Amino acid sequence: MGIEYQTVQWNRQKRIYDFVLVGAVAAYLLLFGALTKALFPYVTDEIMLMRAFGGAAFALLHIILCIGPLCRLNPKFLPLLYNRRHAGVTMCLLALIHAALVVLTYHAGGDTNPILGIFTSTPITGPFAGVPFQPFGFFALVILLLMAATSHDFWLANLSAPVWKSLHMLVYVAYGLLVAHVTFGILQAELSPVYVTAVGIGFLIVLTLHLAAGLREIPADRDLARSRRPKEADSSSRITHHASRITENGTRNRQPATFEPFEALAEFIHVCSVDEIPENRAKIVCLSGERIAIFKYDRKISAVSNVCQHQNGPLGEGKILDGCITCPWHGYQYRPDTGASPPPFVEKVSTFNVRIENGDVLVHPKPNPAGVRAEPALIDSSRRREEADSPSRIANDGPSQVSNRQFLATVPANPGL
């Protein structure tokens, strides 16, 4: 997290990332040029460069689109995600060079405006192969330029995370336009089916990875609030045994049990056990259509929204560092009890009320406003209550000390649950 906006905050990881990225692009361009000269000596240098930069941009876009689902399927790919925007800007520059070469080669020498020539130079001449392909590439480039221009955190902070994320989801629209641009362009310029087959394979790889990642996320989106009744909701009241009193003659006078409404507990949903959550880590659950990250730290349990305010990263896949929830994508931090970033930062996420009963974690599905403190549930105090309600303690204190939990255990289960 940085207080001030800077063009690039260089570190060792970013230098290695960019070195590999630039090296791979340079190697691709050199290899493409060498193979073109060897296999197609009749191709001019202008067309060779045009195809080299266009192919590099298109191939890099496939890699960028595959990084996200690969990270969902295997965390080992996460280092590719951290600086993915660098790859995006590089891809946009390659596409821009390709477009400039196209305009200079085919449209700059005539009387028609070069940009207008993109839309008028290839009229429709057939049902399929004659479809104008250059407008697809033009609109795709406009989207990519818009994304590259707004990739910095300055725009993320001023547009807000939801707007910024929606804007950058247009990459899939750009990808669809580019698939049409390349496919129709190949059909009009090449007779070999190899190129169309390569485009089809790339499209299938991107589609398959996204479907696989989506199918893997389905169990995580199972809404616990809809699939489970609230804790102990099958009873409309709870039994409360008052403490025994000693009368003047020394005899123990046990007070009658009374019943209290269950409204205070009825909304809490059982989500997991305390032991299911690793120390300084989280378990992600879905309540009321929202993913919640439940963290265990310092013998406490807290729950916050799973969505980071930076780029909607999954907070529940991060960990507690220096007392703060740290997003695994770009290191944004939030205090687990308040959901607020430590000063001087101002990002906030919603918190959720939690409690522990019988070693189980219960969460209220209604979120608190972002930055509002929710009292953490103490693991030690919960276990002390369990020990107090243990069978040996109940046997020593008599039947009037039976806890709510022991009492409800004797109630027949509701078969409708």
C-alpha cells in the first residue's frame, strides 16, 4: 500500500517480472521475423512487422486471460497475477504498433482519412469471408487503450473499485472482437486452415480454463443462510436456569426455570467449526449471496467481506500480517475487527457479527457498515463455557444446572430441517 501515487514502485519482483516479459516479447518478435524470412521470403518487411506485432499482442492477450483462472485452479500461478497489468500495458503497446503499421501501409497514402478508411476499405463482398474485419480490431484497440490508460491506482481510487472493475471486464468484449478480427482477416488472406485452427485452439483453452475455474467456485458460493436453518431455530424459546439461592435456614432454594425468546440468536448461522480455520488464515463462506472471510488470530474469530477494495481481490485467501488482514493480490491491509485499513489509509470493508458456541462459529448474515467494529469472538472464553457445561460439572451441581445445549439435545430432531 502506498500513500502517494507514483508512476511505478519498483521492487525486485517487478523487475524480474518485467525482464521476463520484455525478453519473451523480444524473443517472439525475433523468432517470428526469422521464420518469416526463411519460409516466406516474398513477404515484405512492412507486412512481416505488422503480423509480428499483431501476433505478439494476440498471443499475450491469451496468456493474460488465462492467468486469472489458472490462479483459481492452482495458487502456484499467483506470482503471474501480481503484476498482470504490466503484461496488459505491454500487450496494448504491441497492438498499437500493429495498428499504426496497418494505417501507414494501407490507408495513409490515399485521399480518404486513414481512420475512415478502416471502415470503408473492405466492403462486404460475401456471406462470410467478405465480412469487413478491420472495424473489429479498431473497436478492440479502443477498449484496450482505455484499459491501459486507467490501469493505475489513481483511476481505481477515483472511479471506485466497482466502476473500475466493470470497466476492465471489457477485456472480454475486446477479446471477442479480436477473435472476429483475426478470423475474418485470415479467411480473406490465407488459404491454409492452420491459422484458423490455431485461433480456435486458443479460444478453446481460454474458455475451458474459465469454465473449470467457475465450476470449482460453485461449492464456495453455496449460500449457508439458505441451505441451513438458523442455529437452534427449531425452538421458539430457550430455557434459562437461574442461580441457586441459600435461604436463611441454610437450605438451597432452586429458582424455577424460565423461558426467554430466541430472537437474539435466531439470525446467527452456523458456518464451520473453530478447528476448521487455520491460525492467521481464513475460511471463506457464502451468506446472503456474499462471500465472507472468517479469520482466526490471537485466540479470536472475526469476519469481514471477502472483497478487497483495491481490485476486488479475495481477502480470505490472504493471511494476518502485523495484526492486519493482508490481501494476497497487492498487499492491501485491513484490521480484522473493524474492516478498516490502518492509518493513514482509508479503505474499509464490511464486518460481520460472530460468536462461538460448542466450538462452532456462528455468523450473522447481515453486514455491518464498512469500517464499523464487530466484537471478535474469544475462543478461550467459549471453551471455558464448554468446560462449565461438561457432564461432570452438571452431575456435581444437580439437575437445575443443565445448560441450554444439554436441554436442547434431549429435544427430538425436526425431520423437516
